[in-house]
Amino acid sequence: MPFQPGSSLQTAAGFALRVACPLAGREVPGLPAALGPRLAVVRAVLGAMRPAEFDGAEARLIGHQAGEAWLEQMGADFLHLYGIPNFFFHLTMGYAALRAAGVALGKADFDGFHVYRAVAAD
């Protein structure tokens, strides 16, 4: 079966909650399989979180599954050594797959900061 770009993007969206919810002391909610509804749920849950929920998060012991491994990490390690790298891995794989499929995406689409002049097609 060919790689589906949406599967990595779905996983990246899920990672946003798999990381934020434990750090905020919340349970990770179930998510729809389809990308659009999944993004809507992730956005709503993240939008409902308040900064105070993360007070002391760096010192919370967070138990979680990583593939077939069970890990327990302090919140700071969980975020920096597991959560952020996994989120960006899956986001980048989805982005790369979309580019490989011919979707016109560039660095500016990835980070929102870069601006490039359009290059005329030959």
C-alpha cells in the first residue's frame, strides 16, 4: 500500500494532544480517524487549555507508550526528548510526502516565517 501523507499528519495532530494533555494533567481524548475532524478536535482541546494547567508540568512523572516500550519520564524530558521530536518527525514526514506527491509546498508553508519571490516556470 502506498504511503498516505495524511497518516503522518494525523499522527502529528494526535501527538499534539498526546503531549499537551499529560503535561496539563488531563486524559488524552479519543480522536476521529479522518484528518479534518481530528484537527478540529485537537484545536478545540488545545484552545480550551489554560496556562495554569501546566504549572509544575516539568516535574510531573508521565508514563506513556512509545511503540512497544513503556516509558516513565519527568515532564520536561517527556516534552523535550519525546513529545517535540515525535511531533516534528510526523509533521515533517507528512509535509515531505505531500511535496513528493506534487503539492506545491515550500519552507514558508512549513514554518510561516520565510518569504521567497515566485520563480517563473520555464
